Amino acid sequence: MLASTDDSAQPQRKARLAVFDFDGTSIDGQSGALFSVYLWRHGLMSVPRALALSWWGLRYKLHLPQSQDEARELVFGALEDLGHRDIDKIMHEFHESVLKDRYRPEALAEVAKRRKEGCVTLLVSATFAPIAADAAKTLGADDYIATGMECDADGNYTGRVAGTVVQGPEKVVAVTRWADAHLGKGAWTLAYAYGDHHTDATLLSAAAKCYAVCPGETLRKLARQHGWEVLEWGDSPAKMGPKKGLARRAARR
């Protein structure tokens, strides 16, 4: 008797997702803080607004309660006199001039490795969507999920967050929403997750295999408790200095 050639009789193999956090994981540093400094240096942020952002950052570092929308809206408030395209251009120039040399070489290699395995690679970040779009291209990720900012009827930014900041448990919600829409409900599995901050714990817990990348003290403790693998990735070219950074980039060519 011949074996059935009906594909419908065969169980469908689920798509495997590899999800990467951005700040502190894929890059060495925090894009939000670096963007604020960039705006300050280019005369686009006032002293009171810079101080308010510093106070927000301190509360975040100390794990004190704070609104995730507040920091994003403080940053966009500094650009309220500019149009949509001008703001997007500023973020693109920021990525190219500041973030481009902050990518961890191991992150680039890991994304390539997972793609070679057949995984769908996804960048998930609380950073602004235009920055994440450039980041996904640089990493070679298939797509990205990031925090969007609200636009009015004329297509200009209102300065308010659109929806929810993609941070903490919201990352799992956002990944699920993206995967259901692009891959189909029940047709995917979260195979790998990478994060550096204790707020990434929910995302890491949801993956079959997870990695705490250069974790902070709180996430390091959680990694020990749950048996998660810790990856101590090296410095970015920006931290290695011009000579070592150029040498490493040349070696990758």
C-alpha cells in the first residue's frame, strides 16, 4: 500500500521565533538616554526637560514607580515644533551617528545564526519605532516591534504614545499579537529570547530557551533562580575605541 502524499495529513511544523531585546542586549547602552543626550548636544532640548528626563531615569534605575509614557513624551515634547519627516530624519541620523558603533558583535552573529537555523528573528524594544526600523536592518532581523508615537489627521506627531510602550510584560503581548497576525494562531513557538534587564523576565520566561545578556544584578539573580543561561557579550566598537573597533569591523569583512 502506498503512503499518502496528502500534505494535509502531515502535521504542520510550527515557525520558530527568536526574539531579541535592543537596549543593553543588541547594543551597548540605552538608546533613550543616548537620544536625549544627542538632542541636548544639538540644542533641541531645554534644561528643565533634560532634568525631568534625568529624574525619570534615576527612578527607573532604582526600580521606583514611574510612567513609561512619561519619558517618551518628554523626549517628543522637545521636538514639538518639527514635522513628522524632520523628526524621523533626526532619529535616523541619531542611529547612524551614535548607535551604529554600539552594536554588540555577538548580537549580530546571534541573529545571523538563528536565521540560518530557520528561525524568524524579531527585534522587540521600547525604543521609538523609527529607531527600531533602522536597528532591525542593521541586525538583519526579519521585523521589529517598538513603541509608536501618535499622529494627528495631518500625519504629524502629537507627542503622545500610541497604544502601549513595548516594555516588560507588554513585550510578550506584542510578540504574540505580531506572530498570530504574521504566522497564524497556533502556528508558531517562541524558541529563543534574549534580554538584559529584569523587566525582560516575562519575555525570557515565555521562551523555550532564553538568555540573560550582560544582565543587571536583579536579572542575574533571577537567572540563577530559574537556571537561565547568562551570556557575557563583549564591548561594542564604541567602547573598544577607534583602533580596536576598526580592526574588528575589518575582520568581519
